[in-house]
Amino acid sequence: MKKVLIILALVLIIALPLSAANYAKPNGVGAGLTLGYPTGLTGRYGMDDFRFLGNFTWDYSNGFYFDVGVLYDITEVTIANLPIYINAGVQTGIGIAETKFQFSVNAIIGASYYFEDVPIELFLNLAPGVAIMPSLGFSPKGGLGAIWYFD
């Protein structure tokens, strides 16, 4: 799994220079894919610096999972003349694995890049958290993905 994340991060680093740096963030409804832990479908609703998110994912060890949350773009940093937005937020999720109900709360930290000419967001999120049910424990999540905004 670590090799997949490293490869995806390299693809992102190579793909970022293909877009110019001056643009407006896409807003409205978007859908895409997250690769990581867990992997699955993601949807977002963007409102300038805010992103509401929902994920329907599959985790090979924990089964299906659905989570919702919010992200806020805290600041912008420029790396090689490319604006990267640093964001943070929170998500909560429920899941089912081997007929066991799961519930967790995660903090989200990440980075997003928005292309100039197409309504696409590339992102990398890490979400350390706490599993509350069926037992108390560590609940890490994270992934690399892309969202296409329709509005």
C-alpha cells in the first residue's frame, strides 16, 4: 500500500506543472476517486474556501465505510510557482465489516491543487482519528485523489 501512495504522489508532483498558476477554485458539486486507505468514491461540494465531503469506500480489512466531513483551506503556499492550498477539517464515519457496526471521528489535514482550465481538484489527505465503536482505538485514514466539479 505504501508503494501505491508513493507512486501516486510522484504522479501528482509530475502532473502539477502541466497547469498554470492563476485560476479560481471550482465550486459546486464534484465527484471523483480516492486511492489510499481506504479506496473508493468521493464527492464534494465546494464553496470558496470550504469543501463539504462524502466518501463511500472499501477497506480490505474493515469492509465498506461511509463518512462525511468538512475541509477549510487555511492558507496557500507556493511551490515552484504553483499554489498549493493547505486545508484542515473533521469527518465522521460509519462502516460495516463482518456484520459489525463501526463509528469513528477523524481530523483531516491535507493539501489541494486546483487546475486553471478544467474544474479539477487534486488532493492529498491524512486523517488520523479515533474509532469509537465497536471498540475504542486508532482509526487512521488517508489518500490521494481527484475531484471533477460539475458546476
